Amino acid sequence: MIADRRLETRSRLHQPARVMFNGEQSVLACTVRNRSRTGAMVRMADWIELPQTFELTIPEGHSRRVRQCWRRGDDVGVAFLTPEESAPSPVVSLAEARARRAGRGDTG
């Protein structure tokens, strides 16, 4: 049995949400499956590489900056960032994203 390393007890949910990053140019559907005061487990609608930090928005307007802690397929564990940790990630051009995906560091 795997040890539970969570700092807080999580509540089970099935709540639609959105993951936003890249200056809100990338918006993806997801479902919050469980949540606590310090983090959540999100199930992505499709597998896509996510940045280390991004915005998690729940329909009633609640939005939090989060850090990806782990990933297993479509399931992503995130920790809620404090305001001090919440500086947005830099915007990445489409050419740079494609270069990264192809394994090159260049954008030209």
C-alpha cells in the first residue's frame, strides 16, 4: 500500500474546471476530483503537457495559481500557491512551444 503524503484531508468532488496558462492563450477543460485547503487532484479531458505552474479556474469564479506536483496519465496533483509564489509564467510563442516539443531548444 502506498503511503498518503498529503498534509490535509481531501474532499471528493466531480467539479468541472479549466486549466489556463500561456497568458490565457491556452485554456483546457478538466474536472476537479478532490480538493483540500492546500491542493487538489485534477483530471484532464485530454492528455497535454502542462507547465509547472498554471491557473486553475472553477466555474463559480474561484481561480487559484497552482504548481504541478505529480502526474499519472490524465490525473494531475497540484498544490495551491501562496500569493508570494503566484507570479505568472512567461508567455511562450507557438514556434517556441513546437521547438520544445520536438526536443530542440531553439525557436528559429
